[in-house]
Amino acid sequence: MNAPEGDAALIAWEVIRRLGGQVRVGPAGVTGLDFGAALALAAAMGADTPLLIDLLPDIEPILVKAWNKSLSE
């Protein structure tokens, strides 16, 4: 359905899967991604940084909502 296609997309997906430790946290829980750390992780993994720069702002609210939901359960 939403499967990534091509090497760049597959590496980007692997970066996204590993973003759990690259977050900003406040008193209310996870508040957002640490984009600097996320892009450093992407660079270390050989990911296509422009692709992730386009993706991260769109997926950030989805990830934040999911992380906060799992923290409250």
C-alpha cells in the first residue's frame, strides 16, 4: 500500500524507523523530532537527505502523536 520504492526510499524508511531516540521531550511528553539529530542519523546511514528534509515535517506530527499515545498507555 504505502511501501517505499527504490533504494533511497528504503534507506529513508530505515532512518524513520530509528527516529525514536531523536526526539524533543517536554513536561507533556514528546513535543517533536530533533531534526538536527535526525539528519545526522540519516547522513550516517547514507540516506538521501533532501528526501528526508521533505518527509520529516510531514511525518513529525504522526510520530509525535503515536509516541505520546504509547507513553500514556
